[in-house]
Amino acid sequence: MTTPDDLDLAAQQSTALGALDAADSSEALEAFYRAWLAPSGVTTRLKRGIGRLPAEQRAAFGKDVNALHTELESRFHQRREVIKTRELAARIAAEARDVTLPSRPRPAGAYHPVTLVMREVLDVFQRMGFSVFESPHVETDDYNFGLLNMPADHPARDMQDTFYLDGERLLRTHTSAGQIRAMRELGASGTKPVRVVLPGLCYRNENITTRSEIQFHQVEGLLVGRSVRMSDLKGVLLQYARLLFGPEQRVRLRGSYFPFTEPSVEVDIRCTLCAGNGCRVCKQTGWLELLGAGMVHPVVLANGGYDPAEWRGFAFGMGIERTVLQRYDIHDIRYLFGNDLRLLQQFR
Ligand code: DAH
């Protein structure tokens, strides 16, 4: 039997099987398929070669070519399974995650105790119709002192030494500085009533001790209207004390002095620890100092744009840290600004 070289099926078969064995990736297998089994591949070409054979060899050759094609095809599929399995195993190994590792801790944040108390205080006043008014920490001498009836030589300034940034600007010593801003911004040139609370940090140049810091939080209140009276002030503060410290709370007003109020009072609440019986916290008096307050001084009303003959107001200002220390039984105010996680984590 004469067969042209490329029609030597035994040789073709051994070349093909060699190529298949050598194909060790999906890409190489693809290439094998294209070379041997695809319509443009060797087996198709062999079938086309049938015509060049003597007639009596054609039937047998055709059968052998078909057999070769079938064999290569089934070997190809087997090989493909092997490669697929191997490649999958390799991928799984490469992408493996060790799920037995403990997960990373997700630290939960916490509100600072000052923030907690501050929010409660603001919430109580908001329930009474006060809105929150923010004013700058860097103030002018005028807003912090002058317009609040404390001219340059006023002795009350001695109690509030502050940090000056230059001749005119300073860090506010109290939230009262925002009173003038609130009246000027919300009062529409003295024609509209104002009912705001002003929260935030204040600063004083003081010795740092267990009881005092150079920074602390205050909440100021200001209500201006046409017929505001001292009894309104007392009613609001009593309601505040009861909403924050319980329905049995009592308040006490003592005469006092502030340059920006007339008359002025100091307001105490029944000691929240001993209910008035006398203890270490209230120094056996049964009362705790809560805040300073009074009727807005006519000069201050005028500086805010109001005609003091027609408008009146009351104001109050309280420190927040003192309540925080009492509430959580913290004995040193410095802890509140120390950023020590051992303290902060207790509020999670
Ligand atoms: N600003 C005062 C202080 O820091 C507190 C204060 C007293 C505020 C009386 C007021 C007030 O609004 O009427 O010591």
C-alpha cells in the first residue's frame, strides 16, 4: 500500500498523542484542538486526502481516519478533564483564605461623658422650645466683655482672665459672648423674640487643679420677649431641673451679681446624691450650685438691638463639667481632657 507521508496514519497518531500529552494547560489544549480536531485541523485534511488514494484503499483509509478522529477526540476530552481538575486545584490553593484566623477586632466608639451630658441638657431645653445657637470660640473683646456691660476697667473682668490672641481677639471665657450675636442675628433689629441655648467650650487662664481646667463646657440660655419676667426664668429652670434630675427636684434662687443681668441670681438644686440631707458632695449644705442667671441688663438688650423700654429677657449660664463629675462620680476634672482610653472605654 502506497500512502503519501502525510497520509501515514500511524505516524500522525503518534505525533498527535505526543502533542496531547505535552499539552499541560487549557491554552495548550485549545491549541491542540485547533491543530488536530477543528474543521481546519489535521483530521479534516486527512479526510480530504482520501481522493488522492487508489480507489480500493479509500474505504479502509476513511474508516481509519474516522477512528483516529474519534480516538483523538475522546483522549482530548479525558485530557481536558485532567487539566481542568488540576487548574481548579491550583486556583483554590492560590486563593485560599485561612478562615480559622480570628477576625480583626472592630473597635466600638463611645461618646465622651461631656457629650452625653451636653446632649441631655440640650435635649431638655429643646423640648421647652429653645433652639441651639452656635457662636465662635474666638471672640472679640467687645462681644466677650464690652457689650455685656463689662468695659475695659470693670473689676468683673478679673474673674475671667483669658488667652488673648492679639490686642482685640481672645478665646471666649463664657458662652455669654454669644448672647449679643444671637440677639443681633435672630432678633431682626430688635423686632423678634429670641429663645436659644448656646453650648460649647470656654477658656480661662486658670491654674489647673482637680476642680478647674483652662477649658470647660458651658450652656447658655437666652430668652427675649415683650413680657418676660423673673418668674418665667424660675419656671424654666425648675422644669429643667425636674426633667434632668427627677420630678421631685427643687431649685433655690440666691441674690448675686453679674454685670450683664439685673437682678442677678445664683441657682442651686437639691443635692442629687443625698436628696438634701447633707453629704460630702454638697459639703453638708443639701444644695448644689447649678448656674448663674438673671434678667438681661437693659444695656445688654440695647447692645443686642432691642429697646429696653419694650423688651425684656432672661439669661442663664451653666458649666457642664460639674454635672459630669457628680453624675459619674469622677473625682478629677483633668480626666475629662486627658484622652485616657481607660476612662473613655467605660462609657461604651
Ligand atoms: N457667664 C457667666 C459665667 O461664666 C455665667 C452667667 C451668669 C451667664 C448669669 C448668664 C447669666 O447668662 O445671666 O460665670
